[in-house]
Amino acid sequence: FLPLLVCISVALMNLVTAVLVEGALDQASQDKELLRHDYHEAVRTAIPQLMQIFQESDADGNGQLTLDEVSKVPIDTIIPHELLSDSASTMQEIFDFLDVSGDGQLSQSEFV
């Protein structure tokens, strides 16, 4: 009789543990989705500001930004803190990352 009680107790503990783990995983998934939504909202609100920064930074008015023009703008002005990643900490790194065409200039679409 005692082995049967031990088996039933272990099975019930496993069920309770499974329910708790499933709840924790669901909550983590919801938190991740909320963070993703907040990030998208931050990007959406930053786009008009980035377009204005592009226009103000384009000193020669040719619709392209060079590294010299971009380097005159403080990094936290271009990239809000909530969007700034650890992968780019200097304007040179950001410029190289954004310069998709590799021509040494950023168009407005590359910049934004």
C-alpha cells in the first residue's frame, strides 16, 4: 500500500510542477510579445524624428549623408536609448551598419 501512495504522490507533484512551468512559460511569452510591441512603438515614433535629423544633418542638401555629416550629430540624438544596442557604440560603426549600398553615403531610406 505504501508504494502505491508514494507513486501517486510523485505523480501529483509532477502534475503540479508541469502546471507551474507551463504558466511561467506562457507569462514569459506574453512578456516577450509586450517588449516586441513596445520596441515597434518606439521605432514608429522615432521615424519622424529621424527624418528631421536627416534633413538637418544634410549640410550640402544633396539628399545623402557622408560620414563627416553624420559624425557631427551626437549618437544619442540619432538613436534613442531604447533603440540603442550594444553592437554599435560609435558613429563610424553606425554609419557602416546603415550604409547598405556601401557607397560611403547614406540615403534617407538607409538612414531611417
